Amino acid sequence: MYMSPSDVYLLAKHGENEKFWGPRWSPDGKYIAFVKNKLVKEDKGDIVSTISTICIVDIKTKKIRQLTEGPDDSLPQWTHDGRIMYLERKSHIKSTIKCIDKNGQDKETILEEESLHTFSLSPDNKKILLIYSGSPSKDINNHNLVEILNLISRKRMRLVVPFTTVRTMVYSASWHPNSEEIAYIRQCGFPAVPNDFPSFNPNNPAFFNRLFIFDLKTRKNKEIIYDSLYSAINDLSWSPDSKWIAYCKYCRRMSFKFKREKIMDTSELCTSELWVVNLHSGYNFYLISSTFNPKSPEETLLTDISWSPDSKKIAFISGSDIYIGSVTVKSSPEVH
């Protein structure tokens, strides 16, 4: 599988004091829903607040329509028939998962939660994956709480994360199209965004991210990717045809200097890369990349990936804009 630069085009460019993120394809492939952050500034230029609203963009015409008024709406996710959209609406410390219709009108409140980091609606619309920002206990090897809520029975299942001797977190996940498996990223003491990097220690396992698949029926995990030193997966998306998992990762190109017998990182150049893994062969395929400065990663960091319904295109964010890239499967692909 490959994606050339000519296969990528700009779908939606953010305006002044705006940021786009969280694109999600509609089931018919005609629209993409996304979040628009509008930065409200004072006369001196300082940011006072951010208004987050849900918008949709027409793939053909590129026209953008705002669905909600905010002020803190995010994580739009379509139902399989495209008539209803789930979203998160924040108020102070509480997060409310709501349903809206295609005109942006509130239809139903699903649940209210505290400390919710993100959620993901299953493809059959019967379950919701809930990822919280805090850990339920002070155990050093305990992870942030991750649950699967059955929307019919209202019962909850805890996602069992493999044991590790260091503090870990689950911060991104994606459903299998059959709604019975979940791919997720386990972060081991390593930031999900590249603003801050830990001190270099080649013997510290906390420098690694891993990609697992959790089976809801057997409650067992299967490891798919064990990431390399000084790189971290920061987003993933399972293709609708179930054959591929696309993922973004950033890699730091290292240079060091010695200071008082400690190795200090002096590198400022990072690459942000889009990859896919074939779940049948286990091969990983590099698609595209960009370079960025970790002090301002939002400028060109690749993130927020979403497959088209036909599994032939990937929408993603770079520089707060929405791009679409077409993917092509080679008969004898180059393996990375």
C-alpha cells in the first residue's frame, strides 16, 4: 500500500484564529464532520477562550456548514445510517455524550461522565468505548480507566490492559467493523503529544508505545506493534474493510551531548509519519510524512486520521487543516 504526494489534497483550510480537528467520514462518504476551535482574543492578542463547534464539509463542493453553537462540543461520530451524530459536550468537569440530528438539533442525552478523555461509538451503534483521563487507583502499574458501555443493557466492561512495571495510559482506540474487537495504543510513560520528552535512558521501557487488539469475547489482548525508541504512535483508525489499521506516529531524530555524566537530548527536528499495518501479513507500510518542531507541533503534525467508508481514502489533520489522501494497494508492495 502506498500514498504519493499527488494523491493528497486539501479539503478544508482553517480561517484566522481557527483550528480544525477530529474529522470523521459520513457513512455515505459524502461529508466529513469535524471540530472547529475558534480562538477568542483580547485587543492585546491574548487568547481569552476557545469556542468549539461541530461542522461538516461537503467532499465535492468543499462547502462548510456549522451544526452546533458550542461553546465546547467535540468528538463527532456518525451512526451507521448517517441520520444521527454522537458528540461530547463539556461543562466544567462534566462531559455529556449527546445525540444530534443532521440539522444540529439535540435529540437525546446518552450519559454524563467526569474526567472523560475521549469516547468511541461502535460501528453497530450498540456500545461506547469510554477512555478516562484519570486512574481509578494509585497503583503504579494501574492504567487510566477504560470501559465499554453496552447502550442496551447499560452494563460496563473493563478493558484489560497487559501488565507493565511502569505507569501506562491508553489514550486512543478504534473499533473493528464487527464491533467485537478494539485496537488501542498503550503509552508507557511517554507523552502522546511531542511538547515534552523524557530524559534519555535506553534501559527504560517507558520509552515505548505498543498497539494492541482487545477481543471483547475472550477478553484477551494481541500485540500488533511494538514501537521503536524515541517514536510514539499518537492516533489510529481501523479500516471499514477490517484489513488495515492506519496510524500516525512522530519520531525524534536524536543528537546528544554529555553534561555531568548525563546524556542530554539536543535535537529539535521531528518527523510526523502516517503508516498502515496489514493485519493479515503483519507488514507495516509507510505512506507520507512531514517534519515539525516539537515546540509547536500543531504546525505540521499529522493526526486525527479517519478512513473513508470504502477504505480507499484517509482523512487527516495537518497544520490544523483537513486533508484527504488516496491509498493504493501494490501487487508486490515495498515492506518497511
